[in-house]
Amino acid sequence: MTGAHARASHAHVGLALAALAPLAACGVARAAQWSIEPQFGLLVNYNSNLLLAPTGELASEGTTLSVDATLKHDTGSTQMDLHPHLDLQRFANDPTLNANNGSLQGSYSTHSERSTFSLGAGYEKASTLVTELSSTGIIDANTRRETTSASVSLGRDFSETQHLDLQGTYANVVYPDGEQAGLVGYRYPVVSLTDTFTVSPRTSWSVGAQADQLKVPQTDYLANDQGLRLTLKHSFSALTSVAMAAGGTNTTVAGTSQHGYVWDLHGTHNSLLTQWDVDISQTLQPSGRGYLVRRNSVSVSASQNVGPRLYATMNLQFVRNSEVAGGPFLDVPRYFSGDAGFDYHVAEHIVVSVTGGYTELEEPGSYQHARGWRAGVNTRWTPVPLTTSR
């Protein structure tokens, strides 16, 4: 990846965030309330196989300092937020993997009695150790993933029971100097139209159409995909809800079309003492190797109060990647990660988490299995948000 590509990526985020400026200025003119919500974190951990290699495992202690803040502006009919985030990662046994991961996200939204409008933009730069383990499996100390994104959404109520949404998103992913490692990046615009019908206060149906295009400038790979999706959302109670979606897709690569299916089952249960979130899905995703991938994913997260200020936690993720159409398949075929531990609320704004975890993946090409375990202590401090009105 040339320096010109990196400069182009920065230019993209500048233009995207600049698009928010006139809207932000309008919000300031009607300013009602500003708030800033900071958060600080310190993770100290040990990983027995940092790179998830099947042989020659690299074990290392690591430290990650996180700084996060959300600046919000709310006038009642308009909302604006700016969200910077920074992670400083350091590893004792391999300093070449040290990384400064950061992102900046911004959004603006406004609503009237029957319509809504929102605009968003963002930029993220992260280590391949963070972005690639469950997809391409490529960990390169000299390569970072840079993502520029933008989104726009228009919504309209046609009646008390019908709502129409038109949405567009765009992602430009580059890996400066990543071609030698096999990472080429891509451009990925998506447009969707969704019509939602409210059947009752607890139940809604929606039907949607989506079109997207994956373009890889370095290899001239081009994939066009269109699909329809039907979604049912139902709340069994104020605590428990489920969303089920299913649809068909038609993907065209190099003049060859392939039909397939996508689906998603998402359930949540949230009470004062217990929180569950379960998601099972099959989707089409772009890969950093420069082609479209079918991804089956299962994720489960849970939190249970087991004592005063003490919560038991669990997070599981299983991913299976497979080829859609065109080119050799070189992504990680299977990936599993699981963590369990405890969150202790030391004070109202301080949480200490002690966790242990296990990760396993099937390596691309050789199909050997790589395994590793980890343990860590994460301290998070979330001060009281600062607010001002004028």
C-alpha cells in the first residue's frame, strides 16, 4: 500500500466528518444541553499464544491503557455526539506488536413528528492483532487496518403502524503496506430500504431489500449482491425480547451468479440481577484478503449478580467462514473464543474485572489447530458525566 493510499484514507475521514459540521452548527444555535462522558481502563493480562500460531507459540504479558469519551449535545429534537477512543497496547515479550489503536466516530440526528434523519462518519486505525484473528488470521506487526466509514438514514411514518427507512453506508478499508502479508483492503457501499409494520405494542414485522458491492482496487475483484429479508420482532415482556430475520441473496462475481440465504436470531433478557444476549446468524462479509465471505456466527454474553457488588460474567463466540464465489478461500475456517470471570463494583464508578479465557482457530491453508489461554485483570473508571445547559 503506497503512502498515497494512506493519505487518501485520511482525506476520506476528513470529508466525512466535515459533512457533519454544518449540521452541528445548526444544533449549536439551538443548544439545550451538552455533556461529556469519559471512561478510563487499565488491562493487565497474560496470553499463552499471542499470535494463535499452531507451532512456536509466543507467550507474553500485556498491558492496555484505554481512554474513551463521548461528547453529546441534545436539544430535544436534535442529537449530536462525538466519540474518540484510544487504546495503548504494550507487550513484554515482543515489542514489535506494540500498537496505538484509535478511533473517532461522530453522528447527528434530528426528528420531527413523522420523520427522522441521521448522519454518521468515522475513522479507525487498529492493529491486525485486534482486527484479523477471527477472519483472515493474518497478524503482521508492520500493518495496521484503517477504516473510514459514513452512513445516512431517512425515516418516515406513513401511519401509526407503518414506518419506512432508507439507509446507506460506506466503508473504505485499507492496510498500508499490507499486500506482502496478503491484506489488500476494499470498498463496500450498502443501500437498503425497510418497511416496518407494527402489529401490536409488542410485535412488529418488516420487509427489506438490500444491495451492496464489494470492490477491491488492488486486484480488480468485484462482487455485487442483492437480497430480500423478512424480520419479526416480539417482546414477551418488558424484560425479554426476540428478533428473527431471514432472507435470500443473489451474488454475482466475474459474471457468475450464486444464490444463498442469510438469517439472524437475536434474543435478550435483562433484569436487575441477570442479563443475557444470544445471537445466531449467517451473513455475507467482506474479507481483508479481498473477497466476499459467508460467515456463520454464534455469540453469547451473560451477567449474573452473585453477591453484593459482584457479578459473574461469560462471553462466548464461535465463527465459521466459508467461500461465497470466486477465488481461493484463505480465511480462517473456524474460530472460537470464550471468557468467564467476575466483575466487582469497588465503588459506584469503578469496576474491577478478573477473567480467564480460551481461544482456538483453524489455520488457513494448513488447517492446523492453534490454541491459547489467557487471564487478566481490567480496571474501569467511569467518572460522573459533566453536563452544562444554556
